[in-house]
Amino acid sequence: MTTNVSPNLAADEVISVNGLKIHYPTDEGVVKAVDGVDFKLKPGETLGVVGESGCGKSTVGRAILNILDKPGKIEGGEIAWRLPDDRVIDITKLDANSRMMRSIRGAGIALVFQEPMTSFSPLHTVGNQVAEALRLHTDLSEQGIVDRSIELLQMVGIPNAEQRLKEYAFQLSGGLRQRAMIAMALSCEPRLLIADEPTTALDVTTQAQILDLLRELQQTNDMSVILITHNLGVIAEMADNVCVMYLGKAVESGPVDEIFANPQHPYTQGLLRSIPSIYTRNVERLPSIRGSIPHPFNRPSGCTFRPRCPNYMDGVCDQNTPVFQPLEGTSQMVSCFLHHKPEEQTAPPAEGVA
Ligand SMILES: Nc1ncnc2c1ncn2[C@@H]1O[C@H](COP(=O)(O)OP(=O)(O)O)[C@@H](O)[C@H]1O
Ligand SMILES: [Mg+2]
């Protein structure tokens, strides 16, 4: 299992996710939460993963850490990750409780998510919990652990760090709790931080502060970040590349500048139109995407976006599944029949790309 070498990670990449599929088999049917997602990250890069609620973003994040909620099951694809000794392993093949997976979770990849209240134990002080993370993943002395805990809280901008370590999570404001959670995630200097809606529950001012903090920490540590959000404004500010997801599939990806200047998928175009802008007059209704995400058990045939798509082509989009493929003359990838060659619009294309 440990010699499970994957060829799909270039020397300059930290992680590469290829054709990932994750299903939740439930009593009512199978939820295809992730149904084909591909992306790669280099050191120090930020990838924004964006899409409406329910499109599978958190499931991707949790799969990378091998902490899928039950009954989630990886159905295909791979997650290639480089170990400190330079071996490349496929995380999807590791046992969730294996020693290797536990060490990756602590020291290689860390997760920050939306509701820090649920990730802190109500029974232990913040200090105890930060110390516990350090104890598990470093060989610091007890005094070293105390010093490092204080340093971490100071680093994420928590005032009176020494005092705060003695407090419980419920005694902290939402913003401070989110900072403490980031401190805990960074305690072992991860090479990849997955931030799942890290600021969604916060007011705008605190949100901006937390995003600044993440950016600053990332620059100092050359850490890669996967930033999961439904907010394209956050992506514009933070990310180098973006992966747009719809109903479990990556539908468009590429450099943020290109995607914002020249979105190619009608879904991306709709998402971009629904960002409130300082140029949008209050009296106007914000244009957005018509309809809503279909129920997971009621996925449309062909392109799953077609019932909401303003560019729907009868006899094409309902008949075949578009392939996620590079778009000529750009660095973008897109899966849409508008960008397939005419001869490809009738022949059923192969599912997915390797
Ligand atoms: N534990 C679970 N059991 C069954 N279905 C789930 C579970 N967790 C998530 N799902 C379903 O998987 C899909 C993707 O969910 P999620 O990854 O949370 O999306 P997002 O983070 O983009 O909002 C949704 O349809 C959701 O209802
Ligand atoms: Mg989510």
C-alpha cells in the first residue's frame, strides 16, 4: 500500500486530483456528489473551488483528507500526493485510519472549515487543543509546546494570546474562533491548507481580515491553498486558478484572470453575472442563473446544466455528455457543447478525460 506510486504528479506539483468520483449510497438512491473533478496545485498557489451549495465542494475537500462522512465512497479517480520522502501516493487507496494517513492529515494537509464551534471541544481550553495538535505531530518539549501555542495565536492576530489559551471556544467571538482554528491548522506547518468556506459565517470586516491573514501566512510559508467558496468575489481576491463545479463535475477551470475576463461555460457566466458590483444600480434586479439545482436523484440526462442553460441546444445537450477539455488558444478547460467541434456534437463523446 505504501508503495502505491502514481505517475500523475509532476515534479513541480503538490497535489493532483484526477477524475475523482465520490458517491453516497443512501436508502433512496445513490447521490453522485462528485462525478468527475480534475485539478492540480503547485507550491504557494491558491486554487478556488466554486459552485452553488450542494455541488460537491466539501466532499472533494474531505476526500483529500480521507475523512468522508458516511456513507461516502470513492468510486473512481485518484488523489496524488507527494510525501516528505518524495514518494508519490494515491490518497484514495489509503486506509482512513492508517498511520500514513494520520501523519498526512496532521503535518501535510490541514483543514479549516466554516463552523469552528463544531471543531473545538467544549470541554477543553483552546490552549489544550492547540497543544494536543502539536503533541501529536511534533516532538516539542512541554515548554516548547506552550511557547509555540502562544506564538501561533499571536501569528493569527489574536490579542492577549497567553490569556486566550486558557479560555474555551465559546468564550471567543466568531472571528477569534476562526483565527484560533487557523492557528490550530497551521500548527504543524502544512504544505496544503484546505479552507472550506472559512469566512462564510463572519461579518464582512472580519471576513476581509481573515482573508488577509490567510494570504499573508501563505506567502510566508509557501503553502498551497484550496479555497472552497460559493463566493466568486472571494475567489477574485484570493485565487490564482479557479475550478467551477456544477452538480459534482468540474465544468470550467483555468487562471482566475482568464476566467473572469472570458468565462466560457454558461454556468460560469451566470455566476459572474450574479456578483453584486459597485456598478450595479440598486434599482436593478441582479441578473443571475434561472432555476435551481436539481434534486440529486433527479439528474438531467446529457449535460446536467441544460435545464438552466440560456444556450441550450435541443438534440445536442440532452443527448450526450460534454467532455471536459482544453479550450484552444486559452489556458482554460471547459465542458460545454458550445465549444465542441460540430462533428462532436452528435457523436456520443467518451465519458471524462484521463
Ligand atoms: N453524508 C452524506 N450522506 C448523503 N449525502 C450527502 C452526504 N454529505 C453530502 N451529501 C450530498 O452530496 C452532495 C454534495 O454535498 P457537499 O459536498 O456538501 O456540497 P457543497 O459543499 O458544494 O455544498 C449534496 O447533494 C449533499 O446532499
Ligand atoms: Mg460545503
